[in-house]
Amino acid sequence: EFHILNGVTEITYLFSTLPETAISSYASSLKEKALLVPALYKVIRENYSDLLEPVCHQLFEFYRSGEPRLQRFTLQFLPELVWSYLSVSAGRDPHCSGCIEALLLGIYNLVSGS
């Protein structure tokens, strides 16, 4: 669980402190972080309640940034997010999926508005 928490902390804290000029190099460095993507998949798949909200928020910020590599980074999680949202919704526990729903709607609104 340490690598999961570490990965989530890394993307949420580092990205929020980056100057605008460093976003592009940060985006290209994400693919070098071998443990990050599996950790994020685990957070989404297993619905880690404490970590899911900051992950969803950060993925939305990545997509909203307009940086193509950050948008692609976010989009790789889309199938897992949809599956997780649908499985939680079918389980009659929709309050657990609020941040996933907000992320999916936010991405949809950004795409449909452009």
C-alpha cells in the first residue's frame, strides 16, 4: 500500500506545485514512473475511498490542462473508471462513485464543449 499512497501523493502534490512552463516536461516524465499506473489502477479498481477522490480530481486536472500527454495519461484509465462506476452503481451504493461520476462528466463536458 505504500507505493499506492506514494504514487497518489506524487501526482497530486507535484502537479499542483508546477509552474506552467514545467507541465510539458512533467507530462513526459509520467511514463517513466513504472509503479504509478498500476497504483492508480488499483485505487480505481478497489475503490480506495481515501485515495479515490484525490486521484479523480488530479486526473481531471491533467485532462483540463490541455497538455496532450496528460490528456492521454488520463484517458488510459477511462475504461476502468467506467467499469468501476457501473459496478458501484449496480451495487446500489452510488455515494461511493461520486468522484468518478464527476470526473467522467467533467471530461465529457470538456470534450463536448470544444
